[in-house]
Amino acid sequence: MLAAREPVTLRALVEGTGASTMAVYTHFGGMPGLWSAVRQEGFTRLTARLAAVPRTDDAVHDLAALGVAYARTALEHPELYRAMFDAGADLADEAAADASFDRLVAAAARARDEGRLAPDADPRTLATQVWAAGHGLVSLVVQGVLPAEVLAPLTTSTTVALLAAAGDEPGRCRASVEAAWAAG
Amino acid sequence: MLAAREPVTLRALVEGTGASTMAVYTHFGGMPGLWSAVRQEGFTRLTARLAAVPRTDDAVHDLAALGVAYARTALEHPELYRAMFDAGADLADEAAADASFDRLVAAAARARDEGRLAPDADPRTLATQVWAAGHGLVSLVVQGVLPAEVLAPLTTSTTVALLAAAGDEPGRCRASVEAAWAAG
DNA sequence: GCTGAACCATAGCGTTGCTATGGCATGATG
DNA sequence: CATCATGCCATAGCAACGCTATGGTTCAGC
């Protein structure tokens, strides 16, 4: 129903499944609980996608590859992505969302430890910047404000700008990030 | 009702106004039309806020000041900001939103023309990057994912990174952007 | 074979957005 | 001045929404 852009109503949901509306309440405790489960599933899929990103010997490439996987996941199921970041929604298992973010922090830390970034660069700050910028671009694309074609080039240049500001050599950085987008 | 975080229902809206539900339909054509008008009002206010940003002789400072005004406006009325970028909503007058963006593009173009940025820097691309990154940070703060305290420093460093990548001298750039946040 | 708990189908409540209808102004026209 | 046309809104009611109370069904454990 999300993919078909149909309004997700309780009655339409159980229609055809042979179950009645009560089944939703016994299993999810109501409509908000169902949405919470949907978001949970979204973050679970996202975490699985990020976990499947292979580790290479280029930490900056891997950091960018996480961003690529993030964007691809979001664009594959835009409605799910919007549901994940829907307002006024509390996530039952916040660890799922944190796990994805921690992977980004770890990649940034590795890039720093391997000498690609300045020694005083904060991986957490950098990861937050990359994530927020990517989230902003993906959000605008997902809801049609920006065309999908600009996502790759804009995310690339923004990521390169952030990493270069953190100490990486711009030319080498751009090569790593562009390789990640080409591979993904 | 937005500020009080009450659910905006048609019946609750007309209660106390002496009018009936039909008034909403004659003036707005229904509930979607009313939300469209709310978003319109949001963009109108945003445009007014950005128009009130004074022009100095530092184009980079002015560009950052637009970002500060944007963030301040969003955080003052978080529910209005969320409504403005709500999914599945078509804006009646798209020119209002474009007007705000054009101010950002103009500021970037001025920075380039005054020699702060590289001659081949594209103002439109840079403006889109700054806007998307700011939108991402503001969105995450507005819905409580990130704490409000990180907005100023993260927006500052991201903006500096993007402008530095576009050719500005990092130290001078940071001074300009930080001055904008201190003034706003 | 009995008991207790878990689960769900049925029916119905209150509220939602929305529409059909009719009454009441106001302003132009003869 | 009388008449009609038009725009606006109050009333009443409809279909659909999320949700709950109730009772029937199923199945594991003793």
C-alpha cells in the first residue's frame, strides 16, 4: 500500500487478508504501533544494507559507499523513508537507528586513523554532518522538490567538501567518493 | 493550534469563531486547501524574514546570514516548518518558495563575483548544497533527532566546508560565517 | 476431559472530512 | 420600490476513520 501510494487505513489493510481489524490491535496495539513497526522494519533494512557494504582498503571510499547505500535504500522505497522520519513518531527500538549511524562514525574514525583526515577531526561530528547533508538531499528528492538526477553529483560534491575540510586531500577525496558512486 | 500541538481538525478549528465548517469550504475549498494556505503563509513569512537580512560588504557573511535567518524561522515555529515540507502537498504559489531560494543564489553569485569564490563556481549548485544541508540539519533538530545546541556549530562548519570547497579561503570564510551566527 | 489463556470476528461508538440543502443577506435591474 | 440573482454560511446528515466491548473459537497443559 505504501508503494501504491494508497492511504494506509486499518480497514483497507485487513481487507483480503481474511483477518479482521482486531488482529492489528492484538499484534501491534493499534495504528501508531503498526507505524512504529513499519519504521522499525525500515531501519532494520537500512542497517542490513549498510552492513552489506564491503570494506575496502580505502576508508574514504567506504564512508562514501555508506552514503550511496543510504541514498539507494531511500530512493527504492520513498514512502518507507518518509515514514521512517515522520514527525511525532517514537521508535520502539532506537538501537536500530543508532547502529546505522555508528557504522558511519566508525568509517570516519578509520579514515582519520589511517591518516586521510586531520588527527583532531571528530568522527562523530563529521558523521553527523555527512548524514544530515545526505538526509537533506534525499528528503528533498524523495518529495519531489529536487530532481533525482542531481542527487549523485550534489551528494558527491558535498561529501567531498566536508571530508576535504576535515583534512583529506581534495583530489584524492573526490576520486574515492566518485568511485563509491560508480560502484554502487 | 499548531503551536499548541493540538490536532488540527475542521470542527475544532471553527469552534469559538462563531463560524461553521462550511466557511472553510467557501474560502479554502476544503482541508487540503487550508493546509496549502498554511504552507503558503509559512513561505511568505520565510521570504519576509530573508528579505529583512541586511546587506553588508561581506557577501559570504550575507550568505551565511540567510542560513541563520532560515534556521531561526524554522525553530521559532517548528510545526509550521514541518507543514511547509510535508509530503504529498502541492504548493499553490510556488513562486514564494522560489523567491527564498533565489535570494540564496543571488548571495552566492555575489560572493563569486566579488572574488571570494572560484570564477567557475556555480551559484545555483552551491545554493542548493547549502540549502539541502541546512534543511537536513534543521529537519533533524525540529523533530528531536538532534539537539538544538548542535545546530549552530554544525551548520557553521558545513557551510564553511562548502564555501571553502567553492574557493573561499577557509579562515576568512569561517570568520564571516561565525560573525553571521553571532549577529543573528 | 477439563481448564485457562490467547486470539480474533462481530458489532457498534465517537469523530473525522465532506456534501446537499435551504435560509439570509446584499446589490443590481426593471 | 419591487424583484431577482448571486454569494455566503448554518444545519443536518453521509461514508469512512480509529478504536473498544463482547463473546466465540482454538489450543496447550495437567
